[in-house]
Amino acid sequence: MAAVVDFRGTVPRTRDDVRGLQPYIRQLVGEPFLFARESYGDELTLHFGQEVELPPFRGRRRTEGTHVLTLRASKWWIKSVPRAALVASDDPGPGLPGVPVTLRDLELNPPITPGERVAWVEVRPFYGVGWPGGIELAFRFSDGSFLELRPRYDPEDAVHDLADWELFTPYKRYIKAGPGVQWEYAPSDQPPADDAPPV
């Protein structure tokens, strides 16, 4: 039996059903990587699909991808096949291998080659010890490069209400993953319903 998933539909906040998220994240399969961009709050965003023009801001031309992945409150690592390197969001620490880079460095010299396509994408639950965990996201690109996002948890935070990652789509919808093992596929052109309980 065949099934159709409407990317223009919505899914209310859902807890623990990570398998239900898989068809929505698969809309990235086949999309080319365009560029990386540093966003507000030291957040890395990855742009995929077709490049679209935005209204100018302070006289400057701006573009974005039709699909924009925000890494928000996640730690991430990218295995770059063309650069024969691993790029990670967290400094490995003193005495361990690694050269610090800024998000601006990654914007100017992205570890994923522009034009490489998403060959495979998967989501899976990630359970932490003593915290609610979240949803991991993993990609493989057509050149063999690999990207993985994992929820980040800071026990010093009294409230952890930030999405671990988000994917904005050309259908005026976005996936909000986290906090915890919950997600929603909601309109991106309307204010979020933060008070909606998970189902």
C-alpha cells in the first residue's frame, strides 16, 4: 500500500513518536547544499534547495535557501570528505587535537561542498541521563560527507524551552524538534502556540 504525506499540512506537538517525523524530514533528500550562515546568538544555519532573494536589509542583497536548518541548541559535527576533516561545534579541549574556528570561518569556507545533495537523512530519539533527551538528526551527502546533530543540555539552565533544531521549508511550514523527544510541523508564518500541550 502507498501513502502520501502532504508537506503543506501540519502536525501538532507530538511526544515520543519520532518515526512520525521521518517523512517530513525526508523532504530534504535530493536537495543541494547551498551555504552556511552565522545567525543571531552564535547560531549556525545551513541552507538547502534553491537560493531565493529576500527583501534588501540596510541596502544589502540577501538570499536564503528554500530549506533552512537552524542548529539552535544542538551540538553538531560534520565529517567533510573533500577536506578530509572533522568540524565540531564543541572545542575538543586542551591537549586534544583540533584547531578553533569561528562560525564566520565556516560561512566563508563551508565543510560541505556547495551543490552536494542530501543523499540520506534520518531522525532518531536520543535519551540523556537525568534530562529529557531530544531528537538526533543525521545526514549523508552525495560526496560521502556526514552531518549529525545531537541535543545539547546544560544542567545549569533552569528552563530548557528552546528547540534543539528547526527546519524551515518552502511550504510556509517548519519542523520544531525539542526540547525533549517531541516535535511539531507547524505554520512558519504564524506565531507559535507555545502553550499547546504535547499529544
